[in-house]
Amino acid sequence: MAIRDRGKKKSQFAFGMPELIKSQRDLWRDTVRIVKSIVDEYEKWRSTISG
């Protein structure tokens, strides 16, 4: 008599839901994002004069 374990097949769809994939992708993008400072006009002007 064969054991028919469908637990894995049933749960695979949960990992393929579009909302879950999008949220995981957004989370990954936020973790690898480099925080850059905001440069205002004065800092741009000052960097062109000094260098």
C-alpha cells in the first residue's frame, strides 16, 4: 500500500502567491538598499568650487 503524502504539494502553492512574492521582493530590495544622503543646492555648489 503506497503512502500518499500530499502535504508538500498542497503547501507549495502558498509560496507561489503573487502577494507573498512581491512582499518578499520588496523586503529584499529594502535590505540591500544603500542609504544616500540628500545633497542640496549649496552642497553641490560647494563641491564644484572645492574640487
